[in-house]
Amino acid sequence: MVGQLFSPPALKRYGPQIIQLVEQLITELATPGLPLSQAKGIQQTQNIPQTKYLNQAQGLPLAPRLRRFAFEVIATVVLGLRGQNLEALFLDFEIWSKGLFALPLAIPGTAFAQALAARGRLLQQLQSLLVEAQQAAARGEPWAAAGLDLLAGGLDEAGLPLSEADLVEQLLLLLFAGYETTASTLSCLMLALLQQPQLLAWLGEELDQLAWPPAADQVAAAYDPTRAPRLDAVVQEVMRYTPPVGGFFRLTTAEVVLDGVLVPAERVVQVALAASNRYANGSESHNLDLFRPQRHLDGGCPANLLPFGAGERVCLGRSLAELEIRLLAVGLLQRLRLELVPGQNLDLQMFPSPTPKAGLLVRLRP
């Protein structure tokens, strides 16, 4: 059921709407003196300067804007969520996601307690939106995007209709999975490029040859690896160097030898991506601790990369994530010339996924 949301025909439908969101972000970043009240979800979600205007001298916090972009893609484009409460939904998602790895003490005022309260509000809001979708479908007025309609008619493994509580939980999971890791990759991508102007110039040579926006019937493939190999290499290297997901678990179904170690059947194995991405036989000669996208073009990456998992449990939203990352990168880097504001803290907070602690302050280059 959920796989239909990420099928090739679905991605073709999503493309123009994602481009529209990219253009909105470009306009926002290019507008000097933008009032904070117009910067949706920014002031409340990041520790940024609390000034009346987001101006060139102080810089624009890019990371929270990328988080908002990724949320809008999955929420409005894919699932078709709409309504006046969308902003509150996003802010509660930010509170909830930040509290997922907090010390599990439900003491009033703690991050964990705030996360629990936010989750409760999220479930209530999503239930209301689901009811709206079901009522619209009953009137013969399905929502513009098929996502919510598809979930509303979902069946469980036994072929029985999902309960309303199960549907809301599925909706919550899809929203979280659909934006957290993509937002992390976008932030780390921009951080890596803006920290290395020579790398940005190298990528810019390719981006300048690409058309923006792409033709409506070519959106899904306009910036694929065959047409934008350097962009693909940079994205792969970002996911290798700062994977948005630290790892995952798998159960062995038979004996398997991993790097010379025999692992019996029926054992749980943790795949630690952050570590394995920097280790491989003979990796010393490839210097995997160095951020170098060119390794994906010259055969210099011996590591087996699994940012989206693999096999039967591969991430269903992989194609959507890759599409929105490519569209955002080409549109933003073609239309704007950005640079980092000097003196800011560029360290990453690692949970729930890597993102710049200080919001990644950028400004337009003269």
C-alpha cells in the first residue's frame, strides 16, 4: 500500500510541486530583511539570533528552512495534508523528534516530557486530518494528493481494514521517516559545499550546464547520475561521511562470515553505518576519513554504502528522497550564491540525525 506513494508515476506527479517549494525557498533566502514572522517554523525550532529581521549581516539560518522544506514535501505533496494547523503540526514534530533520544524521564519541563506531550498533540491533529479526508472521500471529493486517501483505505496483513488508531500511527511514522533523514542530508550537503569553496566551484561547473527548472515531463530523471554525475558523487559522499541514520539491525537467517568473523544463525547484527562507511579492506590507501566526492567517480570508494538499507527492507522512500535532494541542490545552488557567516559554530548535533547546531547561518555573496 505505502509503496504506491513512491512509485515512478507518483514521483512524476510530485515533481512540479517540489519545484514550486524549491522556488519558494529561493525567494525567501533572496529576500533581505525578511521579518521573522514570515519565516515559517524558524524562530521556534532553532537557537538563532532573536532579532526582528533576518538580515545579511547576521545571516539566514539555512538548516531549519531545509527541515521545513523536507517536511512540506512529505506532508503536503505526498500525503496531501492541508489546513491551518499544518504549521502547528510541523512545530510539534520538531519538539517530538528532538525528544526521541532525551533521557526518558517524564518530569514536567524536560525534553522527554515535552516530546510526549507533542506526540499526543500530533496524534490528535493527524486523527482530525484523517477524518477530514474520509469525509471528503465520502462526498466524492478526494484530496488532491492520493497519499492520505490511500492510507484511509489501508488494509492490514490479514486483509482487514486498519483501525483508525493504526492509520494515525502509520501517518505519524510516514511523516517522520519522510522528512527527518532527508532534512539531515540536505543540511550536511550544504554545510560540506559551503565549507569547501573549491568543491562548490567544481560542482558548479556541472550545475551551470543543467536547465532549471527541468521540463515537467523530465523532472524525475533530469538530474539523475547519468546527467549529473558530480552531484550524485557529492550526495553519495555526504551520506557516507555523515549518514542520516546511524545504523540498523538485521537478524541472520543462516551462518554468515563478516570480515572473518563467523556469525551464527538467528543472531541480531547491528549495521553501524557511521563506522562501516569509513572502513573497508585496504581502506588506508583510500583515506576514508577525508571528505572527497571524487572517490565515487574514480573507483576510490571500497566501502559498501547502505544509506537506505538494502534487500527486502530497503527504504521505500529512497527515490523520493533522492529526487527532492537533487531538485533542491540544483535549484538553490544555481539561483543563489551563498557563503557561510564567519565565526559561527559548525559542529553537528547528532540526534535524532546530524544537523548543524547553530542553524547553518548563510548569506548571499556580493
